[in-house]
Amino acid sequence: MKEIERLVRASIIIILDIMLISVLISLVFLDNLINEVLYDYGLVFSLNWAVPYWTIMRTSMALIVIVALIFSILELLYPLLRKES
């Protein structure tokens, strides 16, 4: 039973990590869209929109990486912290 529990927990963490990585990749594609494609359609650079955009992108990417690391580390440490019954 413990082996099944470990597999389920590991599977959930892997699925969550994959979801977070997918969001991270989506943000990279969005950044590519802003920085390459939209300039072809007349986007004019301005610090008025660029600074908030950079802040949001960097904060979002950092939070995604932090959450993925926390999930993974906690899952690795869970068996060590859990009392054997």
C-alpha cells in the first residue's frame, strides 16, 4: 500500500511540474510574440508599457519556478519527515 501511495504522490507532483513548465513555456511564447511579431504590426516601444510587462513576466516566471521547486523538494522530503506508523 505504501508503494502505491508513493507512486500516486510522485505522479501528482510530476503532473503539477509538467503543468507549471507548460505555463512557463507559454509565457516564453508570449514574450516572443510581444518582442518579435507585434513589432511587425506597428508596436512602438515605450517604457510606459515595457516596464510593467517586464515586471509581470519576470515575477510570473520566478513564481512558477519557485512553486515547481517547492513541490518537488517537499515531495522528496515528505518520506523523511513523515513518522512511520
